[in-house]
Amino acid sequence: MEIKIRKAVRKDCVRMMELIQELATYEKAPDEVTVSLKHFEESGFGPNPVWWAFVAEAKGVVIGMALYYVRYSTWKGQRMYLEDILVTEDMRGQKIGSLLMDALIVEAKANGFNGVNWQVLDWNEPAINFYKKYNANFDPEWVNCSIVF
């Protein structure tokens, strides 16, 4: 089966939201996705986008995605922050995640970013093993913090 990796376009947002919901369910947080489709679309394709994405497509259907934004480190400068990378469950194990990750790395280098950061749940062994193939550094020293409104 031919897999096409391409930059996401506005019309992909409905399918991307379905994939995001699939990820939330996998991560045992199905009720945590509260962003509206309108807000999601405007945030990626409005006049001031704050996120960009690649999608993986098979037979005209989006089966995976990698969504990122630009993060700034006062110590390192601009970095890509990988918010989500996922492949729909029935398409996993076919190297689609690698195609998406490779596209992200090319994009990060082309934009002059000095690296890629992301988070992974400590129990998500398939994802951890995937990231190890990229010689990812795992940093247990930092604690996640947030303020929710």
C-alpha cells in the first residue's frame, strides 16, 4: 500500500480531530479533548497559525498525523515541539510513524531549529521503543506543570 506524507491542509482538520480523539482514548483520557473543530482549524489555518502538521494518507484517507509548533528555549533558541504523532491503530506496525518522524526532522532542519522536543507517557512502551530508534534522550529530571483555566 502506498503511503503519502504531506503537509496538512484545512480540510484535514475533521479527520485529524478524529485521530486526536483516538489518541486520547488510547491514553486513557477520552473526555479530555475539549478543543472545538473551529478553534482547531483557526489555530492551524487562520491568519496567525500556531501549529503545523504532516499527515499520512493511504488510498485518500488520512491514517496518521504529526502536529508540531515552535517552542523557544532561552538557552537553545527555536526548537520544534512535537505535540502529537499518531497512526490509527489498524495501520500501526507499517513504518508510517517513521515516515512522519522523518518528515518532522527534515522540516525542523529546514527551518533552522536546533532540535525536537516532545513528551511521552511513562507507560507507553510502544512509543518509548519507537523514540529509542531515533536515539531520543529521556529526561526524568523535569516535572510537568500546568495551569488550567
